[in-house]
Amino acid sequence: MKVVLLAGGLGTRLMEETEARPKPMVEIGGKPILWHIMKIYETYGYNDFVICLGYKAQIIKEYFLNYYLYNSDVTIELAKNKVDVHFSNSESFKVTLVDTGLHTNTAGRIKRIQKYVGNHTFMLTYGDGVADVNIDELVSFHKKHGRLATLTSVQTPGRFGNIEISEEGKVSHFVEKPQGDGMWVNGGFFVLEPGIFNYLKEDMDNIQWEKKPLIEIANDGQLAAYKHKGFWKPMDALRDRIELEELWSGGNAKWKIW
């Protein structure tokens, strides 16, 4: 089963990092967050990736074109233009890099990789979020319900503490940043049937995957949600990158399941 990664956005909320490189190439522990996401899938035996490129596509292309050398011991004889590779610690990734347009929105990017996934079930996720999702359980859940699409739903920490206050001003209950406030949100990590492309027939370049196609799929009763109660963290802003880096350097990176 192929894994499609959305890696073409501008990453404007992380401009401190993305002015020189696409957001999926922002590093955590010396490796792009894109690599971390791919390692999650590889752990469960999924190593055939289709990456949707856009903003600064050449940086991601160059990274994978030179990946083997980056992860090897080499001897270079400049006079002979000769390179000897002595040792490689490279992953077994198969990567298809697809330029899906600089300003194309997510629905359009998915539409443009249709020929690479063919008439087969495939997975899809965003290029800026990590989790300890059990991919085997996710795929099994998708196969059992028989619908066109499964998304992974997560509960995010509340931004502020919850306080219950009596009319006299007495605090009867306090919870610091409760998990999710009871709400489940879209965490990516989709499993999709090729039938979803029937919802991507028109010009999709300006359409967001979540705003129109996914809503229509849900309205037709073809969307299911796999509840993930473990770790999940998107990298939306600089504070998120700093938090992920601290988790990694402190040995607390829960998404590191390999």
C-alpha cells in the first residue's frame, strides 16, 4: 500500500524556518520532520511513498536524490571523478516525487497523484505532524467498516485551564489545559479507497481537501474516524518545533517507535 504525503504548502506560520526551506524539511533531531513521518510508516512495513511537492520542491528532490550519499561513508577522488561508497545506513524508502504546483491546494495535490496510486487503497497524511498511531490497527479498522475513507481523530490539549466558579467566587474545580475539551479533531493519517477520486473530478487547484471533498464524502456516509488516544503533535508554529525538539533531545519522543 502506498503512502501519500502532502509536502507542498508554504508554511507561513513557521516563516522563521520556512523562508529558506519547505516546512516538511524543518529538522527535529537533525532530520527533517518528513523523515520522521516516513519512519513511522516504515516501522509497520509501508515504505512506498508518493510525496506531493510545491513550495521549494527542489530542496526535497535534492535531499532524496543525495540521500544515499548523505547516509554513507564515501571516498571521493576528485581528479578521477570517482566515488566509492563503503557503508550505507540508508532506509529502504521508495520515493516518488511529484511536483503538484506551487499554489495548488490540498485537494488539487491529491488529484494530481491519482495515476501514481492507481486503483488501490492508499494512505495519506500531512507532512508536518507526528504521532504514535498504530498503523496496523488503523488499516484493520478501515478494512472492517468498508467505507471510502478513514481519518485518524485525536484530542488536542486545551490551550487554557478550565475553572468552575461559584457565584461567590469560590473555585470548585480546576483542570490545567484539559486534553481535548471533549472534542475530537482531524489528525490526518488517512486510509483511502480509490473511489475518493470521484469527489475530485472538477478543477481542484483552489480547493482544500477538508473543505469540500471530505465534507461531501462524510455527507454520503463514506467517512469513518479511527480514534487515536496516544501522542499526536502537528508542527504549526515555531513553539511546536521547539517542543518537538525538546521531546527528541530529552528522549521523550513518543512518535519514535522505530
